[in-house]
Amino acid sequence: MSTYNTGQEQNVIYQADPAAIRHLHGVRDSLHQSCKPYLNHMVNVQTLDGLVHEGTLAGVDNKHLYLNVAVNGQMPRGYYNPYQPHHPHPGPDPGHYPGPPYNNNVILPLVLFELLAISLL
């Protein structure tokens, strides 16, 4: 956490309850233990907001679950892989752009504490 000391008294706007912090650490540990055996398996993930994502469980760390999702031209969002080799720009500009507008191999990071359910497909 970054802080900047201005020399003025700071009014705390929010401070988590120590019991809530312990609970959240337990949830994080439980998610890690639950997900580890299913790395590289197809899963369905539902978020607290009701969004549902389907893909391959690629990894999990202290803050995120990483889901490898298949993206196609029907998706409303355009993802691209910044590490994909560049292709010549089709227009008059001789520059390059990163691959086609859609990539079918995208890692979607999902915030651990936003997850409601994870199920195998």
C-alpha cells in the first residue's frame, strides 16, 4: 500500500474488521486449494454480478483467477495478445499493428473475491 505523509492528521474512511480480514484470508486459501487440482481443466465461472465465463483454468494467485477463454468475432470486446508477432498494417501507413482484431487465446483475469461459483464442464 502506498502512502503519502503530508504532516496533516488523516481521517480513516474505511478500515476492515480484523475478523473480516481473517475470513477473507481463509476464503483465498480455500480457493487456492480448491482450484489447484483443476488447473488446465475446462470450467464455468460465475461472478457476484451474475456474469458467466467459460474457459480453461490457467492459474490462480493471491488476487486473481486466470481463465483461458476462447474469443471469436461474435464477442462484444476485442482482445489481443501483445506478445503475438506484428502483422503489416493494411492501410497506407507502413506501421504495424498487433495481429488480427480478435485473438482466440486470451487469458482473462478474474478478481478472486468477485467469484461466486466455479464448476467443471
